[in-house]
Amino acid sequence: MNLRHPQCRGKIERFVHLFRKTKEYAELNKHYPEFEIFEETQGKFELEVVQAAFNKWAKQQATDRKRAEFTKNLNQLISNDYVLVRKRI
């Protein structure tokens, strides 16, 4: 995921807010100032630990979104809002 993409800005802000509450951040903050922890180079976080945490967080966000969408669609099928039609081959 390219961090420079305009759609990523909001995601990055949410990630940074949550990452600041972790033990990893506390440990990194002992050795690096905050601006170096979240420094970006060529669309990625410079520190591998931060990039790995961001990738894991982004993947979990995508999974949660897909699960919510699946649940919504399943609920609509159950409530008869939509009907499944068999494809003819």
C-alpha cells in the first residue's frame, strides 16, 4: 500500500493514533523521536517495525470491512430483501 496515495491519509492518521498506544511505540520512542518513528520514504514507513504493524493493521481493517459487508448481505438475503437466482449454463 502506497502511503502517498490521497485515500491513505485518513487510514494513516487512524493507524498512528492507535499505534501510539502500543508497547512497540513506547519502546521505539525511547530510541527515536516521534517524527522519525512515522517518517515515510517512497510510500512506506522507514522503520520496518512500523511498516509491519501498519500492514497487519490494514489487513485486519480490510477483513473487518469484508466481514461486515458479508453479514449485511446475508441479513438482506435472510430478510427476503434480495433473492438468489440460479444461473443457467
